[in-house]
Amino acid sequence: MIWYPWLTPAYKQLVAQYASERKHHALLLQSVPGCGDELLIQALGRWLMCQAPQGEKTCGVCHNCNLMKAGTHPDWHVVEPEKGKTAIGVDQIRQLTETLYNHAQQGGVKAVWFTQSELLSEAAANALLKTLEEPPEGTYFLLASHDISQIPATIRSRCLLWTLGCPNEAFSIEWLSRQNAGQPDSLKTALRLSHGAPLAAQQLLTAEVWKQREAVCQGLDSAFAQRDLLSFLPQLNHDNANERIHWAVSLLLDVVKYQQGAASFVVNQDCMSLIQRLATMGSTSAFNQLAKDWLHCRYELLSVAGVNKELLLTNMLNQADSLLA
């Protein structure tokens, strides 16, 4: 199993807690996407299921360890939306509850991993409450989330909240450098665009994705130079439009930072010349309003079912042109 060094302190603390009297049957782990929370929970799950753990390590040779390695342990339950669905349904939870109240098939503990707890439907969350509050003996719940605000307070209150923080920027840049991910300015930019998450930054730095991001930066530069932001539409109207808007908005906000004398906080460290040019093309209030409007557009793309993406983007850019007129 691949392991990342920044996970080790959290893993040791969690294992120590589960090995002591301070263990909690329900752990809610919040993190930024790309920090390695899946790997951390899998490692903790393997330790919980191991029949003969050696301190903070699993024995690696018992029947349970072999089943976990093979991904076939009958008492290790992974809960996520069924194929073709966007939420965890109440029927899934009812079936899970029925299973948990049976004896463990391997005679040890039972563990449930909710890969995206925020995707529990309201009915599913309500169905889970009683079991989460009074679980069968030897049952552990491991709930992962990238947005705990979407999880009902009734679920959160029954869990031990644990935050997996990102490593500091210098550490992450050094790690990315060892992966031959790119030049220092690119590494810092990718990390800041990824909210400090090293694995998300590494994915962003792959040749194909980084080329897309560079095209967005060049397209925005050209659109401002021509004073025709509608010409930016082809760079945004893609399947990953929400991500492309994120890249563009980060540049708009960098312009505001530069105008306010806070260049050290700029996210796009590899685009300083572009940011300086844009800073001469509009007021701080105009760039702030652009960023606000574009973020609202992104929210609608992510939350409105069946939205006409091209029409929404076109309206957004037409409004932007009027702001800069």
C-alpha cells in the first residue's frame, strides 16, 4: 500500500487513541480533497481488523490482514452511492444495519467506511442515527468528508471529529520536487490552487491538466487585452467548466491582492506578469465583482440539475464585459 509521510502523525495519534480507553466508535474525518484521507482510513481499518497488531503496525500475516489486502473481508463494509446514483440511499443503510446486528463473520470487529458522508440522503442519515448512537458491540464507523457542513448535525454530534490538515507548503514543495512534478513556481501555484493538498497538486501538475490550466490563463489574458471577455467562452465551455472557472477566479483575486499591495499572497506565482497587466485594466471593485459573479455561476453549474452550461457561461461573460466597459 502506498504511503505518504504527512499521514504518519495522524495515523499514530488515531491508533494510540483506539488502543486506549479513549477510543470512539464513530470517527468523522474531515479533510481537503487530495490530502490522502482515503489512505489514512484504509490503514486505520486494517489496524482495527488485524487479529494481532504489533503496536501501531498490523501483523500483516493473519487471516484478517490477508482478507483486507485482497479487499474481500466480509466484516469491512464500504458505503458509497450505488452505481448511477448521487446519494447514499435509505435502503443501503437499512441493509447495512441488518448486517451489523449479525455476528462478525470472522469473529472479530466490524467496521464501516463511509467514503463521502456528505452524500447521505436525509432519510439515510435518519435511518443511521440509532445504530450510530448505540452500535452493536465491536462495531466501528469511519466517516470521511470533504464538506462536513453538508452532514446533518445529528450525525456530527454522534462522532468524534478529526481534521486531517495539509502539510506546510515548504514540506509539500519538497515532496512534489522529489516526484519531479515541475518547477518551483509551478509547484507553489499548484499547491495554492489545491488548498495545500499535495496529491491534488500532483494531479493538477500532470501534463494534460496543467496544459488546460495554462490555456485558461492565456485565454483570459487575450480576452482582457481585446476587451472582449465573451471571446473567453471556448476556454470555459468544457466538461470541467467548474474547475476552469476556479482557475480563472483565482487570477481575478490575485489581481485584487496585487492592487492592494499583497503580492506575497498571490496564488498563481507563475503568472505574475499576467497579473500585473490585468491590474492596469480595471478597478479593485470591478475585479471583486467579477470574481463574485463568476463564483456564483460556478455554484449554479455545480448545484442546478440540467442547467444550460453554455447559456450560463455566456450570460456570465456578457455581464463581465459590461463591468469593464
